[in-house]
Amino acid sequence: MAPISKERARLARQVGVLTALPFVMLAGPLAGYLAGSWLDRRFGTGNLLLIILILLGTAGAGRETFKLIQLASRESSEDPEHRDADEKRERGVSDSDQSDHAR
């Protein structure tokens, strides 16, 4: 079997990340719905916990979706220097900070 090229491996990783998006977007609100409806029945709180947990699940799913999209865009970056700059920006490290530490 021939070795996989770096470009093909990068594409496979990106496709894998992007295929996870629909599942991530569905899992949070669904878990909120299931837990909220069970808790509402258990404590007799109407639909209060259902609504709160669906909103929390949706917010969590949105956050994870945003992180996955960032990861996919970083994977698609061809320039390694650009990728390094993105990683530094995410960590909150600037070039001047690194030069200060090097002294």
C-alpha cells in the first residue's frame, strides 16, 4: 500500500472535523431536552428546567461548533508560519512577549 501524502492526510482530518459538526449541534440541545424533561417530571417544575437546559445545551453546542470550525480553518491553512501565528494568538502570546522571555 502506498503511503498517504500530507495533503491527503490533511484533507481527511478536515473532513473528519467537519463531519462532526451536525452531531455536535444536535447533541447539546437533545441532551438538554432529555435531562430537562426528566427533571421537570421529577420535581414538577412545569417546563422551566427543560427550557433552561435546552438553552444551556444549545450554548455549549454553539461553543463547540465554533471551536471545530476554528480547527478546520487552521487545518486548511497551507502556510506553517500562518498556522503558528494563529496558535500564538489563541494562547494570547504575542511576538513581543516571546522576545521579552528570550532575554
